[in-house]
Amino acid sequence: MRIGGFIGILAIIIALTTYVCFHLWRITPHGWKPVVTGLFALWMAVMFAGFFLMERVPSGVATVFYEVGNTWMIAFLYLLIIFMLADVAALCHILPKSLLRDSPAGLSSVVGIVAVTLALGSLHYHHKYREEMIVVTEKPLDSPLTIVLASDLHLGYHNRRAELSRWIDLINAEKPDLVLFGGDIIDMSLRPVLEGNLAEEFHRLKAPAWTVLGNHEYYSDAEGAEKFFKDAGIVLLRDSVACYKGINVIGRDDRSFPCRAALGDLMKGVDGFTLVLDHQPSHLEEAEDAGADFQFSGHTHRGQVWPISWITDAVFEKAWGPHSRGSTRYYVSSGLGIWGPKIRVGTRSEYLVLRLRGDIRD
């Protein structure tokens, strides 16, 4: 079944790529067809070269492979949408078929729409949104707390030290009591994180920092990630409980680890306000059933770009934003960083400022 599924997906990808390339060839004026389609094919080749050669070439070259190649995926997505809509419009006699064949105006329009979308999506990605939640609990606290929570930094060949430095400044500006990361701090490889000495940057945080593993830490090397977090001064919670000023933080191992503990088992004997860090927002009922007060998750990115966001909204009970089940409250973050191209369309990069208020102990 797995081989059959892979072959099926590969066949779909080949068919869609052929569809886009055919339409790109057809719409390009005579004399320019080999150039335009050739450049598009070269762009695609850079993406695939990145998958296979990223760790074998110098870091600077790997960065080009990553940033340039992965941007092709977004361009491909919007070319596919445009050509499919154009075909339907032509079939319905809404769009002249002449605009789809050997047409300078047609090609300019298509390229212009995609270029503007990519440019605006890049600008939008670099704007970081600040989300604030106030949670009031009847459970006793040592004091009111301000907690900054962020997920999916995806540090690597694209999000490098200068970017991380800016994010650390944003977090420190909130004057938090505690900083919690919801997994996927590392992207696909430890190499650029170690070469850039990003661990040193985390030492600028002015509050204790804790994290859990995400699926990308498993992709890159979970044990290596654990060492990196230790060097960065970040406490890693792997199916464990930590207490801070009257609250309990339960860090779950990622679902990528098949033997992770059940949340109910982790919460046995735990009293007081409980905050769960679980990278993937799957089976949200587990936190409700276990009696957790709050859960923070990431992972979804909310699809990163429209219309992929429609897919994540359909797949997950909650793909982004605040949520409630019974007396348990949740926040699913679309991520501070991003995987792949630094482009967001219809989604946003964000961090959460949680204001926790309750019955203050004497």
C-alpha cells in the first residue's frame, strides 16, 4: 500500500507539472518558448537538487538551493491555479482563447500575478503578529504570569542568526516570566544551526526557556537537537513535567516518537494549573479528558499559503487560533518562522503572549 500510494502521488505530481509546463509553453510567444519553459524547468531542478545535495555543498550554496528552489513550489502552485481557472474561463467563453496561445499579454499577466503574489507574500511573512490571550483560573498561583509562547521557528538555511536575533528582541520586549517553544525550533538540518552558532543567540533570552520536540527535530536528528538545546540553555521536556511559580508545564514528546507517554499518565498526581506543550494539535480531546487547563500547539502553519490553508482547516479540529473544549483552552499557532519559502499568503507568522491570572497564594 505504501509503495502504491507513493507511486500514485508521484503520478499526480508529474501530471500536474506537465500540465503547467504545457500551458507555459503554449502561452509564451514564438521564439521565447524554450527560454521561458527552460528557466522554469531549471528553477524546478534547483529545488530537487536541494533535496539531494543540501548537506554535500557549501552552506552558502545550500542556502541558495533552499531559498530559491523552495520558492518554486509556491510559484508552481499559483501557476497551476491560474491556468486551471483560465482553462475553465476559456471553456465558458469568458476569456478569449487567444490570450492563452502565443500571447505576450497573456504571459505578462500570468508572470505578473505570480511575481506580485510572491513579493507581497514575502513582505507579509516578515511581519510578525503579536497575539495576546488572558486566561483567568480559579487555581492558586504564586503570582500573575506573562508567558511568551512560540512554535515552528524552523531555524536553518533560510532562518539564520540575524532573523533569530530579531525574534529574541521581540520576546524580550514582552518582559516574560517564562518562554515556551512548541517544537520545530530546528528546520531540516543541524548543520546551519551549529555553523551559525545559534545556540549563543538564545542565551540573550531574559527568562527561562523550555521546549518540546517537533517532527522536524526528528527529521534533523533528535539526539543532536537535544544537545543543541542544552548548549542554548533551553530545557527540553520529553514526556516530563516541570513546575514554575505555581504552574505545571507538561511537555509531550512528538507524535513522531511511537512510544510517547499518554497525557493522562503524565498528569497523574499533578495538582494546580496545568499547561500542555504538544507540537501537533492532533486528538485535542486528550487534554480535555486529562483535565489540562491550557494546551499550546503549532505544526500546521495553517498551510502557509492559500488555498493550502483550506486543507489544514479540514484536516485538523483546529488548525489555527484559540479554541476550547469543556474547561480546557487551547491555542494553535501558525508559527513564528516557516518551513521552505519565506512566503505567507492568507496566513501569518505570530507569537503568543499569555497573561495568566488566578487566585494568588498568600
